[in-house]
Amino acid sequence: QQNAETLGFQTEVKQLLQLMIHSLYSNKEIFLRELVSNASDACDKLRFESIDNPDLLEGDGEMRIRVEYDKEQRTITISDNGIGMSRDEAVKNLGTIARSGTKEFFSQLTGDKQKDAQLIGQFGVGFYSSFIVAEKVSVLSRRAGTPETEGVLWESEGQGDFRVAPAEKADRGTAITLYLREEDAEFADGWRLRAILRRYSDHISLPIQMRKEDWDAEKQEQIKSNEWETVNQANALWTRARNDIEDEQYIEFYKHIAHDFEDPLAWTHNRVEGRTEYTQLLYIPKRAPFDLWDRDAKRGVKLYVKRVFIMDDAEQLLPNYLRFVRGVIDSADLPLNVSREILQESRDVRAIRDGSARRVLSLLEDLAENEPDKYTQFWQTFGQVLKEGVGEDTSNKERIAGLLRFASTHNDSSVQDVSLSDYIGRMKEGQDKIYYVTADSYAAAKHSPHLEVFRKKGIEVLLLSERVDEWMLSFLTEFDGKTLVSVAKGGLDLAELADEEEKQKQEKVAEEFKPLVERLEKTLGEKVKSVRVTGRLVDSPACVVVDEHEMSPHLLRMLQAAGQ
Ligand code: ADP
Ligand code: MG
């Protein structure tokens, strides 16, 4: 064959292939879901590109996915009439993994199969899952709008390399043929394939077609006819009524759009009517994506306009602090040719963002109240991200504050499960402030000398030790009418909590130590602002505090470390 080339897989692809075959043997049928999902994405992309360039449709605008099989040959073919791939696209898309952070991700692999299998779920396997059941995969593709002679044939056994060669293809799109391993021959079966498609791909909005089959009583086997039939519901899941959707369908739809292996933790599905109209189906994942803290990582939801796919990762549709949310928003108002730039300025988009943020917060409030275990799981995974919302989203600050969870002297454990309302509910007679301490670690916070007097008086203190906390607290000065106060700041007024006898004692002590204080002030001179007798220590003789309106030592250290 002319111009045939053999090329090597990217190292990470080789690792992925190895790992996948070892870790997914008990879940083999997912290959079909992944391939159908890609076929559906390819049709979405073509529909979108054809808005500006109708010629791409080559006279055929009916997008569909077809699944065929041949028992004798032990093959399954999944074909679509979507966007297709050029030679270069096939080399890049089917030979490398383009996602940011891929290298770092693979460097975490330990060689321990069980642990690595967990990791892989977090990564998603996509196209390469074909090799779980296939000993050879061939992909015949042609990009929409290119000549019939410019197709590409990509083939591989999933070992170290793959071959690409020019090929002819009459119709646009992609046909993927799996040559099944002997032990996986069972998948080349009409019943089996239909059952898998209904289970995993029913939510796909395009028709998935298979050849009609009839039972031939004489031959005692299924006979395929030339007619096609649609085996899924073929309407967009989010356009259906909530009551008509089963949890299983919501879950599979999530896996399709989020490229996640795990079930979601929770979701919310609503049609919003009024000045701006849109449907939102938003999910909270169970696990953080490996690139949650990667600034360049993709985030955001899928945007549709009147059921036409417009773009992935529309980040303008949700505030940044909800970047872990996945899902679909389908707007009835935005123009089909909306660009990322237009999204940034659109008033409709702002309305959608505000509405979606409120929905997600309601979902979280609902979890916190009714499914505390799930909420704990959420908090452990995404709590640090949600904290950013306190500074970022002024209009929802109080609600976000209500969702915060802290470690506290009340539990003597590093688990963050105390809400500000819990704290207020336990406040002492006469206490009108919420006390907290910040430090570099939970242990440092817990052993802070500033806590002594609080321990003695039995007053609870929140223990904060995450990087984002100081920044967050600069926005969160009050909750439910109670001021938040750092125990490390000056002017700590515990007087109203002291009884008469104690007050008199303190005054007497202050009088007695006046000469010492004066001597200390003189000796320390410029180094300190003032020296005071205090009731805040129990066991330690002295401590340094900052003025109420000054930066805490912890924040100071953080800024210094950041070179400020
Ligand atoms: P993902 O779907 O998460 O991008 P996959 O491994 O499933 O990852 O697919 C890799 C890439 O291969 C896709 O992003 C797409 O560019 C390309 N691709 C896969 N299947 C098809 C298809 N049927 N038609 C066109 N492109 C495809
Ligand atoms: Mg995919």
C-alpha cells in the first residue's frame, strides 16, 4: 500500500492500554458506551460546524449512529456520519492523549493494579477501551467536506504502535471495526448489543440503529434483514420530563458528558422559564478530576442552544468556584452562532450563571440537610474550592458560609464537620462572637497557645489550616449577625464572659504588674506597639498578638512566602 506508515503510540497511551486491559476485565462492555459516546460527539461537532458551513453536510443532515456485527468474522462495527477525521487528526487523536496534566497523572501510577485501577477511573479511557475486547481495531474515517479519496485507515493491535494509510470512503464520518478476541466473541450478538446499548446509551440524543432481525424457526437462528431500526429513545435526555427519566439514565448521561467512570454524587434538573429560558442538568461528581487545581484545565458545562450542541466547557455559565460541576445547559434565547466572546458579555448568560449557581447551592444545601454522608464526601473533595465562593460571589456569600464545614475544638478531630450554625447553637451564655484560629496545619492550630483561655472557659474555637482560609476570612467577617474573630488578634474581649469575682481579680493583677509592664515596654521599645496584662493565657507566660486591624502572622508568612 502506498504511503502507509507505522507510528508509535505516545508513552502515556501505552501505559493506559496496559493498565486498562488489566483493570477493566470485569467491566468489558463499556467499550460500546465509549465508542457510541465518541460517535455522538462527532455528530454534535458536525452539526455545529455546519451552522456556518452547510456544505459540510454533503446533502445529508440526518445524523445517526449504526452498530453492526458479524458472528462468523467475530467483528463489531460502529459507524457514524459525523465530522470524521483527517489523517493528521487520526494520528493525533488516536495516538496521543491531549488532556493537560496527562504526564503528571501517569507519573502517579504505582504499579499496584488495584490502586492504579482506581486512578484510571478518574482519568477515563475513551477510544482505547476498544482494546479491552478487541485484538485488532480498524478505523476508517473521512472528514466532512473533503474528497472521497482523502479518507484514512488507522489500524492497531493495541501494542506499541499503529498504522495509518490513505483510503477511500464514499460517505463522511467514521466506521470503527473491532476484531474481537476469541474469549470475547459473545459480544458479536444482536441481543447482547441491544441490551448494552439500552443500558448505557439510551440517553444519546441521536438514533442508534441496528439491522432488524427475525427469528428463523427452521434454521433456529436470528436472520438479519436489510432494514434498520432505532434501538434507543433518541431524544435528548434533558428535554424529557423528570418523571420519565430513571436514575440509571441520569447516571449514564453523566458518564457520557463528564467522561467520568464513576457515578455522580448528585444532580439537579430543571427547566427555567421567564425572561431567559433554559434547561439545566447539573451534576456534582463524586471524585475530583485529576486536574482540579490545574489552571489550564477544561472546566464548565456543555452549552446547547435549542438542542443544538454549541460548545464544551462553557466556563461562563458557572462561577469559577463551582468549577467542579458538570452538565448541560440548553438555552432557548442565545443565537446559534454564539461565540466564547459573546458569552462573556451576554445578559442572558449572566442570568443563566446566576440561576445555575443558585441551583447548585440549593442542591448542596439539600444534601447537607438530608444526606449528610454524601455532603461530607462532597466537602472533603470540593470544600476548598467552594470556599473561594465566599470571596467571589458576594450575592450568595451568606448561603455559601452556611455550607462551610470546619474542624473545631469541640470534636478534637481533624475532620471538618462543624458548620457555623452548629457553632452558634453551642455558644456560651453571653458569647456573641465566633472564634477561630488559623495555622499551617491542623496540629499547629490545635496546639496554639491562644486557645488556652478558651479551653479553660469551655468556649469552642474553629481550627482552620487550609491555604485558602485566611483569604476567605478576609471576606467573611460575620455570619448570622455574629462577628468572626481570630483568637490571635488583639483586643480580645472575653470580659463579658468572666464573672464579677474574676474581673476584680484581673484588675488587681493588672495593678500589681504595672511596673513590670512599664519596664518591658521600655526594654522592647520600637519592637512592639504595646505590652498588656491579659487574661487570655493559662499555662504560657506570654504571647505575641497582632492588632485587630492588622494582618495575622500566618497571612504575613504566606505573603512573604509568595514573595510579596
Ligand atoms: P474523549 O472522547 O474524551 O475526547 P476519546 O479517547 O474517547 O477521548 O477520543 C479521543 C478523540 O478521538 C476524540 O476527542 C475525537 O477527537 C477522536 N474521535 C474518537 N472517535 C471519533 C469519531 N467517531 N469521530 C470523530 N472523531 C473521533
Ligand atoms: Mg470519548
